[in-house]
Amino acid sequence: MANQEQLKLIKGGVDVWNAWRKANPSKRVDLSGGNFSKMELSGVDLDGANLQDVNFNQANLSGAMLSGANLTESSLLEANLTGTNLENANVSDADLLRVILVRANLELAHLAKTDLTGADLTKANLREANLHLANLQGAKLTEANLERCKLREANLGQADLAGANLGSADLAQANLKQANLRGANVEKASLIQVDLQEANLQALDNMTLLQLSKARFLRQARLDPTIYEQLVREYPHVCEQD
């Protein structure tokens, strides 16, 4: 249950709240169920806080400290989390539709079943984050760090992953239909049963033919001509789907 005194305190502004947290570092923060829609919370210290089922819709949380926070089932529609630290935060089952997470730190974050449709994760750090069954339809992940990220069965249809680092990422059974992976690093990434229909796979870095041979679909995928020719020779069964 939310702490009513803390709910009143944070609504007094970030400066007041952060000063209180600094003076009370051992106090457990519980703001669960609170409504902070459209609030100015830039730079707020919510490390380790219980923020379950909180409404942060269209709030400004840029530069906020949310490491280790519990944001399960929270709503952050169109919220601004530019540069926010969400390391090891639990954001499972949350609604992050069109959220801005540019340069945010989401290393080791739990984002399973999270709705990130249309989110902007440009240059975000998602190293070893769990995005199992997450919806990233149309999300912008250009130059994002997704190293060792768990993306099994995630929806990345039409997502922009140009220049992203997918080294050792688990993309098994994920949907990447019409996704842009141009120039992405896929070294040791798992592409088992991945849907790559109409995806841009040009100039992939550290890609092997064996990886592509594990894909479920490659229909109309954009491949470098030399790569396609090698696939036809060595893994004709893959190209038969085209």
C-alpha cells in the first residue's frame, strides 16, 4: 500500500523530494498506485522505489534515477525518460506506448511482456535486459546496445535496429518482419525461427550464413547480393521460401 505522506511529499516538487531522500536514505519508498500524469519529475530520485501500477503518462522523467525500481503494471504512455537510469528495474507488464527512452540505461532491466510500441530507444543501453514477449512494433532502436538481450518471441516488426549491437542476443522465434537491421552487429546472435520477411539485412556486421539458415522466413528480405548467392549455394532450402 502506498505511503500517503510520501505521495504528498513528491507532489511538492523534485527538489523537496530529493532533499528528503538524501536525509532519509534508509526509508522504503512506496508510491504504488499513484497518479503522476504530466508531472515534472526530471532528475527525481526513485531508486529502489515501489511504483507498481503508477500512472506516469506524459510525465517528464528525463534523467530520473529508477535503478532497481518496481514499475510492474505501470503506465508510462508518451512519458519522457531521456537519459533515465533504469538499471535492474522491473518494468514487466507495463505500458510504455510511444515512450521516449533515448540514451536511457536499461541494463539488466526486466521488460517481459512490456508494450513498447513506437517507443524511441535510440542509443539506449539494454545490455542483458529481458524483453521476452515484449511488443516493440515500430520501435526506434538505432545504435542501441542489445548485447546478450533476451528478445525471444518479441515483436520487432517494422522496428528500426540500424547500427544496433545485437551481439549474443537471443532472438529465437521473434518477429522482425520489415525491420531495419542495416549495419547491425549480430555476432553470435540466435536467429532460430526468426521471421525476417521483407527485413533490411544489408551490411550486417559479424553475420554468418549459418545464422541466416536458422531463420523461419526470409521472403523478400534485402540481402547483399554476394550473401544471397552464397545462401542459394549452401542453404537452398532457405531461399526456396523466397
